[in-house]
Amino acid sequence: MFSTRPTPPPIAEATLHELAERARLLLSDGRRRILGVTGTPGAGKSTVTAALLQALGDRAVVVGMDGFHFANAELVRLGRRDRKGAPDTFDVDGYVALLRRLSTQTAGTIYAPVFDRELEESIGSAVPVRADVPLVITEGNYLLHDEHGWDAVRPLLDEVWYLDVDADERRRRLVARRLGHGHPADEATAWVRDVDEPNARLVETARDRADLVVRVSSRPTSPSEGDHA
């Protein structure tokens, strides 16, 4: 089903600082670049993108795939509300159109939506992207997927990192996330088992289309590295 690289992508254990350094290399020629950060639900995509944003400051902006979730009312109409987060529960065409605009932006400001986890809804025109920002970081589960229109995403990304994480740790994070947003424990566990896990298995099948598979390391950063970041 998936077109893959001629050889599997390299696997790297890297700290957040080292990932920020790799992102800086993408900016060496000053041109607009789009970096994709993907992986299963609970892989740590938001943590990595937040660290990149902190390290790069006004040289980067984060535009999340999750901003293109269909509204809950539309999911109800389509009969898909009970599996929100599956590949066919997003406005893929809208996401692709935005990535195309961002890849060719030379002037002005383009506005992107953001997904509010408290509301569980998207908010439009919430993220301003100025033309002079060289790096757009986009994160989400399906950047490497090739059905439901997602195959149009990968060609628009200059580099894609796939975040690899232990399955038990992934499930623990996902349950904790839902508990943190006020869901009862039994509902949180059931959602992770019945919705997130099938999505995770689907995301894993596209892993070999990434440029790099990353296992985020928590080993200490040296003082010199910390100063440079």
C-alpha cells in the first residue's frame, strides 16, 4: 500500500538539543523549509515541536495537522464522531492547500488554524505565519499516510522525522492526557484501546517513508550544548 524508501530510514537516538541542531541545518540557505514531525498518537510530537520552537525562536513556527480536524458537528453528521482522529476525520484538502501556500509564501502573513484540546475543536486563523520565518514545523499522525488524500502531504515536506516510542509508554501517555482533560478513567482507557490504538497501528505502517526515525533521548545535555541552544 505504501511506497517506501529504497532502504529503511536511519534510526537515531537524539536529545531535544540535537534535534534542534538538525533543524538549524535545514535553514542554512535561508529559504523557506517545511519540517514534518510525525509518529503514533502519544509519541511525543508536541513535546519535540515545542522544544524546537523554544530553541529556534522567531525563526520557526508550528502549524499542526490537528487544526484540520472536522468539527464535532460535522463528524456527527458523517457518522464518524466515535472515531475522531482517524484519517478520514480531517479536512485533508484544506491542510494540503495550506502547506502549498506556505511552501511558496514570499510576502505577507498566512494564518493557520489550531486545535484546542480543551474544547476538542479547531480554531481558525489562530497561528500567524510571516513570510520571513524560514522554518515551518508541521506535526501530526498522518504526514506519511497515502490514502484519503494524505499522499499529497509528503511531497510538500522538505524533511520528515518519525518519532519512535515504546508501545506501553505511548498508551500510558494517552490515558494520562485524556484524564488531564477531565475524562473518566474508564472512558479514557476505552478510547485509547478502541480509537488511538488502531490509529497507531496504521501510522506505524508508514514509518519507512520518513527521512529519519528518532528515539528521543533524555541523556544529559553538556554545558556547552546548553549554552549554544
